[in-house]
Amino acid sequence: MFVSTALLVLKKDFAIEVRSREILYTTLLFALSCVLIFSIAFVKEGEPLLDAAAGILWIAVEFAGTLALGKTFERERYGETLRALLLAPAPRAAIYAGKMLGVVVLLAIAEVLLVPLVALLFHAPLFAQPLLLVALLAAGTLGFSIVGTLFAAMLVRARSRDVMLPILLYPMTVPVMIAGVRGTSALLQSPADTATAVMWIGLLTSLDVVFMTIALWTFEPLMTE
Amino acid sequence: MSKSGVSDFDSVQLLDVSRHFGRRRALAHVSLTARAGDILGLLGPNGAGKSTLIGVLATLVAPTSGEVRYGGQTAHALGSGLRRRIGLLAHELHLYPELSARQNLDFFARLYGVETGASVDAALDRAGLGDRGHEEVLGFSRGMRQRLALERALLHRPRLVLFDEPFTGLDDHAVGIVAGRLRELAASGAIVIIATHDLDLADGLVTRVALVRDGRLLLDEPAQAGLRARYRSVIAQAGHA
């Protein structure tokens, strides 16, 4: 019941996105613009600033993710469909999980474009340890999406949601961002510091478990008015 | 026992229910019973607490104090299966405009564990959208959306049917269709509760009247002819009290 409901919500979000492509295009355009602007600032005469690539990659993911979160729940606000979802006889945490998976998929698509672009513009050897990079991005994106989806759902009926979301989200995801940036920086060293990267992946995974437990536990009471 | 594992209840009872949002009192000590076959009209001016009451009955809003009993049991005791027995049609239609009418119904049918083929076809026919099921809801008129939303809310054959301002923005023909559907539901044994401020539409449709103002229940009695006059008199008395 839990998994089937979560997948049903994910499938529904996918069907809407296939028809509108609104969130995907906005998120991608924003993420790519972000990286391009940073490349203009931080690459001088073909030489990028040392270690800038890791930070810029994660900043682009976080900013694009915030945009995607806002838009995803804006869609549920229109027509009050979030209320309809909460009224369904399914575990409310499964509704949360479905929405969260949608954000993860969207950010994963953005990252597929962002990683090669950052590697190209900042001369960063991001593909030197592809598996570790994928693990870092997966764990970091999951952590960001877990916290972000909970806050975005909580704020869906708040008048100041566009202001409140970053104010709540960014401080809470600072550990995720630090771990992501540090882990990616370790992978960009020559030779790659895989032991440090693995340590950060472990920390990110632990954060994911803690965040997910709290989110699944609190979603229902938070969403009951 | 129904498919949901929740017994079909014959009544829903609000027992001394209050609800505060911060310092604002939305409901104050409301006690009310609706039974199978009733069309209970929750009447009152804007901001009276009608929508909060509907939210409490739908399990979307938790009471600050008091409790709601569905056939003698609380929502907490009945668990999420209770929601399979509740249908809600609000002023906001709970539809995804980017999806087609059929996709909307398919999605909600699956969410409620209802088989999608014949039920969805029948719902589209009842909504008068049998040949337009593949079209995006975005292109529908308000009346078409409302009819679709009504069938969406009733797809899982709920026992408790809650309507919050169901007639807003509808023409006379569409109002007639919705009102007819409400009578059918009540005749089939559902508990129907409508929150509205439109006394003309409620008059002749509802079988019981509950009048709410400032979160307080001012009146709970069988409906009689001349609803508007009765409403004015009770509001005037409450104003003098």
C-alpha cells in the first residue's frame, strides 16, 4: 500500500510534467544559467578558481531544487489537490514519499546535464571516480529533497511560502551541502582522495536516514490542520 | 463491514467540538448529529466556521477539543480506512487541470483502490463527459469541471458525502444536476452534508438545517419551508442576545 501509493503519486506527477514540461524546463534553465554565470566570474583566462567546481555544482543543485520544490507544490495548491491527496485512504507518509521521489527524479535529470557542464567549464575531473560521484550526488540530492519536500508541503497554504521556504530549507540543509561539497572536492583532487569522499558519503547517508525518519514520522501531524 | 475494513456507519456525531487557529476561534462547542438519508445544510454567513466544520468531518482539520464519532467510533480508532468512506467536494475542485478527465478519475480511483475501467467510464458518463474524457480539464468550463469533480468525489461510493459551497459559479442547469445527485445519494443511504451560504439553493433541497455563526451552532432542526425568513429571525435573535 505504501509503495504503490508513493509510485502512483510519482507517476501522476510525471504524467503532468510530460504534458506541461513547466518544472523541468524552468529548473534546467535556471541550473544551467547559474553554472554559466559562475563560470564567467570564476574562470579567468581559461583557468578556473581552485576548488570552485564542487561548490558551484552543489549551489546549482540547491538553487534549482528550491525552484523545483516551490513549483511542484504550487501545482498541488492550485485546485487544492494536496487536500484531496491527504483525504485518500492511504498512509499520508506515502503521499509525501511520492512527492519527494518526484523532486529527486527532477534533480537527477538536472544533474545529468550539470555535471558535464561543470566538468567542461571548470576543467574539473568529475568523471575520474564516476561511481563515487554518483553516490555523493544521490545521497546529497536525497537529503536535500527529503527536507525540502517536507517544508514545501508544510508551507503550501502559507501566504509567505516563497520567502519562508529558503529561510527554513537552507539552514537545515547546510550539513548536506557541506558534505556534498567536501566529498566532491575530495574527488577532484589529483589523485582523488577516495577515502575522504567515502567518509562524506557515509555521513550523507546517515543524514538521509535521520531526515527520512523524522519526515515520515512528522508528515501526517504537520499536514493535519 | 465494507471493503475498507470500516463498518458502514449510519450517523456522524460532533460532540462539543471546538477549533482554534491561534487566538482565532473557528468553532466553539459544536454538537451535531447527521444520519443516513439526511441532507444536512450547514448554513451561515461567510467566515461562520462552515468550512472548518467540513474540514473536521473530513479528518483534515483536528478539533482543539471535543470529538467526532463515525457510527460511535472516533477517526483515530477507525484509522486511514475511514477516509475510504468519506467523499469531499470543495469549492476548489481537487482536479489536476493539466491531466485529462479520464486521467484524473483513473488516478483518484487507484488512490482509493477502486477498479479503473468500468467505474471511470460510468463516472465520465454521469458527468456528461463520456466523449470528452481524453481532453485536458484545463479546457473545460466551470460547470464541466464541477460535474467531473462531483463524480471524482463519489467515485469510491462514500458513506459520508461532504460538499463545501458546491453550487458556486454554476448555471441553473448545472445546479439542477448537482442537486439531483445529492438527492440520489441521500436516498441510497449516504449521509450528505452541504455547507453553503446560498439559502435559495438550500431551500427545498436540505432535510435538516444547522445554522452556524461565529463558530457557534445557533440552530439544528428539520428543514421547513421559508428557510430565508427562519434564518433571518435566528440571526436577528443571536444578534440581540
